[in-house]
Amino acid sequence: MILECVCELIVALSADSSRRAFYKEFMKVVDAADVVIEVLDARDPLSCRCLDVERLVRRSGADKKVILLLNKIGEPNS
């Protein structure tokens, strides 16, 4: 279900790249989701958090959960 919503979001963005269209499609995905996972850089998680997205998810329903997932990518080989 969520994958379908994300695919719909990509199609909508390619058809109309306006901010309003993005917000509308984003809220459809949030409404369909029970959990939203926000992937953060483990080296500096506070700088990559999107507090606006977290607020929108929380406001969309009391049963919605936001999971903050820390990910650390290894150093690239030189």
C-alpha cells in the first residue's frame, strides 16, 4: 500500500512540480501510513531532521508514529 502511494507521488511530481501538488500528494502518503520512518545521518542527526515533516505527521492523527532511524555510511575508498 505504501509503495503504491510513493509511486503515485513520483508520478504526480513529474506531472506537476508545484509545491501545492507535492504537499497534497505527501499528505495522501502520510494519511495512508501507520508509521513514518525518517532516516537520519548518524554522524549529525539533528542537522538532517525535518521537523516540519514530523509535525505534519503528528498532526495528521494521534495513532501515527514517527520513527527516527540512524544510518551511518562508511567512508568512501580513495
